[in-house]
Amino acid sequence: MYKGDEAQREESEVDRRKGKVCIRGSCNSLAVEEIHRTLGWVAIAAISSVGLWGVVASLMKRALPRAFRPALWTSVLLFVVQITLGAYMFSRGNDPGSKHTFYGFLWLFSAAFIYMFKAELEKNPALRWGLVLLCMGWLGYRGVQTFGLGLS
């Protein structure tokens, strides 16, 4: 943990009696913040698990089961909901730090770029989708690690 993290976290006030989280003067519903925090870990676990599933299926030279596609798009949808919640909290004045925001935008940009080239991923879908999803899970994990950090 960086020294700047502690200073930023000391500036935070949590008033659980009123159900609000206030960071540097801006307040959000405690429920939204908790959902964002919990859903972040769920989304990372889901997308990484599906990615690992694809890589293992490729290494074992097996075709992807029918359940892979719904699992893939569900895990991506979890991240989209997660980023939407983050954008909502940001619009309400909550500053998560520029690095955290950077990884959110990087995830969205990467998802859009991957969607444009999804036909290329179908040439060896298990391996390619698996590796892409593992990278997307890593971006999500980096986003969690950098909460509250600025670029300085």
C-alpha cells in the first residue's frame, strides 16, 4: 500500500447510520458502493474462470461446450454493469482516483476492440477467447488494486 492511499482513506468518512459513503465531500449510497465493490470481485472471478475454462479446453483439444458462450457473455455483462455503476458513482462526485478510472476506460476500450475482431477469435475459439478473457480479468484486477490512486 502506498503512503498516499492512507492519506486519501483518512479523508473518507463513512456514516453507516444514514446509509451514505462520503469521500472528499461527495456522498453516494452505501448500497451502490457495496454492490460496486462486491460485483467487482464477482466479475473478475467470473471472467477469469470462463477464460481459464477456454484455455484448458484448448489444451485438452476439446470443443467448447454449448454453455461456454452464455458464460462468456454473462461474465462480460457483469463487467459492463460494474463499469456502469462506477460511472454512476463518478457522476455523483465520487473520485475513485485517476488510475482506477483509467483501467475502467481501458477495459471498455479493449472490449470494444475485441468485439470488432470477434470473427478472428473464432479461428481457434477456445484458446483465443480464453486468453482474451484472462487478460480482461487481469485488467479488472488492476482496476481494483488501483482504487484511490492518482497518476502522481
